[in-house]
Amino acid sequence: MGTLIHKKKFKRYNAPENETLLHNVPLFSELTRDELCNLELAIQSSLLSKRTIIYHEGMRHTGIYCILEGIVKIYMQAASGKQQIVGFATKGDIIAYRSLFVNEPACSTAEVMQDSVMCHISYSHITRLIKSNKTFAYHFIQLMCKELEGSNSLLKNIAQRSVRERTAGFLLFLKDQFGVDERNHIRVSMTRIDLANVLGMVTATLIRVLSDFNKSNIINLIGKEIELIDIDKLHAISRNLINIDSVKDDVIFRKKMT
Amino acid sequence: MGTLIHKKKFKRYNAPENETLLHNVPLFSELTRDELCNLELAIQSSLLSKRTIIYHEGMRHTGIYCILEGIVKIYMQAASGKQQIVGFATKGDIIAYRSLFVNEPACSTAEVMQDSVMCHISYSHITRLIKSNKTFAYHFIQLMCKELEGSNSLLKNIAQRSVRERTAGFLLFLKDQFGVDERNHIRVSMTRIDLANVLGMVTATLIRVLSDFNKSNIINLIGKEIELIDIDKLHAISRNLINIDSVKDDVIFRKKMT
DNA sequence: CGAACTGTTGAGAGGCTTCAAGCCTAGTGG
DNA sequence: CCACTAGGCTTGAAGCCTCTCAACAGTTCG
């Protein structure tokens, strides 16, 4: 990693030597050496601290954002003022690409959850790449497909499952998505508010469920940290397996972003 | 319209004279005359009656389906066995295009809701077109973008709103999507079960809500038909405007499919 | 015409929210 | 660096909203 100084907003970030900024962004993995170099020259990357809004619902984009480090949440504001988180973007993910294809303002808001490094790539550059490199265009489409499936999955899960099932399922999702450290602590620190905003419930309810899992020795709450103790039981709860039947082994919550 | 005889499954359908099958499918609007003709020669269209399953979750696709007439619902099966409808496809819509880009089996099921005419176009044909015609590829991406937004929208609405709000909002969506006839009857006949399966609630609850709207003279129920009487009130309910504030004029439910 | 499914309504239970109050934590400014 | 403050976290009590279960009427289809 390069120099990472905590400053308020859009602070310039310098890549470590001998390393290109975009070298481990899957989307760019198929670019030729030349294309990648040209791209690198054109972009600016910046350091964003927690709570920075990258873009707002209704804004017009001028390019895509590529997350190089950190975690960003994507949400839509409901009429009530509540946030509905529809996905996360993390290392290697691209956001705001929708406006590249449909000439419409953003339909969601992107906000930094954990201090992040991000770079902005103008649409003109991306368009050029899409035209010159077919595999690149394909990658974009695949991105979208995954997101779409994730979104539908989340929909199904929220619409049809109880808060306990959803919560258990989401903890497992977080484990898959962000991993756990050597003590089985989930490697992402979300507020209870955010957790509730993903799962479509009220903070108080979420806390009660977590607290209940805690008492049942399924998880262990240490401040904001969540330690996963009994993964099997989480699976069972998430699938409502009081009686063991109809077990489909699909990943339930999938990565999503916009 | 050509001959439309009600038969059980995959009955061959013949286009009316002087009319190509695909002439009013938006996706194909940018094809050259030659491309369109070639495509027409290669495809088969068929007549599908209500309840026919076009494809099942888990199946592998060999091509996309293009809906020329009728209405198809797209749903995912929850572990409980309940269906979560994630979208509809109607005249001019394309389904099952996801597998074109990601080599995965279907993540949803498509079932005919109203007798439909549909044609199947093999992936090889589509791939050829995508390679030869850039605007065509672009159209695909735009399709996906719309769907994605719709999915996220639906998610937000289901996760954050009461059954009354959702129901009112969905009636308005149906009006926008399928239109109403001269008597203000919504031009789509869905079972209460399906309605409930879109909105993530139980049939009994949905019926109670509709019945309540009926008594309040907001809608009028005539068998399965729904007549919209007081659109303004539906809007108000859908936005929970007991006190008039924070009114954002967005379309709430959007078209979705897979 | 009968069977199977859909639609409707009621009673009752309980899951989840609302409201409220207090504690705790993190971030700010002096 | 510490005190302060706003916002996050937690818990309780109360009640509504939605679901479950059940029974029956109506409808569709073979």
C-alpha cells in the first residue's frame, strides 16, 4: 500500500512504487499493457474517509468509480427517509457504471463505510475501451448480471423470511463477502443501523435478534465486532430448518452494488 | 395477429402475412433489414397457454426467449416453497438473456400468466449479432440496467413499506405497466396469489387490503377485475401521506424480468 | 360433474415496530 | 489531551400489523 493519511475528502492518493493502481481490479484484467498504462495516466485516485458521500441519488455522473481499498455502501432513500442498502462495493469493485449506458441520473447514493481509496475514470475513457476491447465490454455485462441476480436474491430473502432468518443469513453473507480473522471475527465493522438498513428492519429489532444469538452462543458480541461461533446453527436458522427438509444449497445473499 | 389457437404447449404459431414476427421488439429495432430477415428465418415461434413453464430455476438455457404476446411472470422459489415474483415480461420483452453472458443455470423460473406467443432464439445467433452490430449489444446492456434499477426499487419498496402502501403502489404500477381499458379496469388479470407473491405477503392479507380499498371506494372489485376509482388516493396511500411531506415523484414499481 | 384450486372472511396469536429512556462510544472543539 | 456532545447502542413495555389456521363459497378445468 502507498501513503494512507486520514484526511477529510478527495485527498490525493499516491500508488506505491512498482505497482499500478488498477492492477488488481478484475474488470481491467483483460486490458493490454498499453491500454492499462494509458488508463493509469488519465486517472486520479483519492482517499476518502468514513461517511464521505461519493455520489447522491439524482446526481449526474461523469464517470465510473473504482474502489481500490475500503468499503462503500450503496443505498436508496425511501420516502420515509430510511435508507435501503442495496449493496456494497469493496476492493476491485466498480460503481456508477449504470449511467454509462442509460442517460439517467443516479438512482442510489454511495457512501464510504470504511476509509477507502478510490479512483474516478471518465466515461469517455471507458467508452473508448469498450469500443476497442470486446472482452472488456463483456466483463461489464457480466458485472451487471451478477448484480442483478444478487438484487433479486436479496429481494426474495427480505420479502419472504423472518428477521431471524434474514439476520442469520446475512451474517453468513458477511463472512463470505468480507471474511473473518483468526478469531472468527467478521472483517467488517458495520453499525447496527446499517445492518438493519440492509435487512429491512428496525435497529431495535436487529439488536434483539443479535442479542438473542449471543445468548444462545451462536455468535459473540464484542463491541461492534461480531464473532461467529456456530456456523452450522446460523445456516439452520437462516433456512428455518426446524424440521430438516427442502435444503437448497444456494448462496443466499450475494454481492450487490450500483 | 395471426392464428391463435389455444393448445397446451409449444404449439407452432404462424405470423400474419406482411408482418415479421420481430418487427416490434425494441431490442431488434436497430438491426438492418438483412439481419432481421436472417434472424426471422432461423427462429421458431410458439403458442403457450397459461401455466406453461418456459424454463425452470436450475435449467440450462440454449437461447433467449422473446415474448411477442401475452404476459409471463418471473419468480424465484423460496426455501419455504413460496414464489417470489421478481418481474414480468410482456410484448416485446426478452427473457433468459442472463445465461448469454454468464455460464450459469437459470436463477429464476418463467411461467406463462396469460396465453402467450413467444419465440426462441439460440445463443449462437444472438452472439453473432452482438459481434456484428454494436448498437445491438448496447441495447442489451440497457435492458439490464433498467431491470437492475427495477429490482432495487422493488426491494426498497417491499423492505420498507407496509402492506397497504405496497398494495396501493403496485396497483399504480400495474396501471402504468399494462394500462387500463375504457372503464378503468386494469388490463391484466392476476390471481390474488400472484399479487401476494409479488408483494411479499400472504394471500389473506392481500385480500383484506383490497377489500378495504373496495369499501373505501378507492377501487372496485368485479371478480378478478380491478377498477381503479381514486388514483389520487392510491398515490397518497402508497406514499403514506397522512401528513403531506417528503413527496418524491419517482415511479415506484418498475418493470422487471429475467 | 367432481376435484382441485382460488377467493374470502373470522378468530387468534405473535412477530415486529413504536416509543421512550438510559448507557456507551466516538468524534469534536477548546 | 480531556471534556463534551451527538449519535450509536441497548433494553423494556405496549400494541398494532401481519401471519397462521381454518372453514367455506366460488371458479375453473378435465
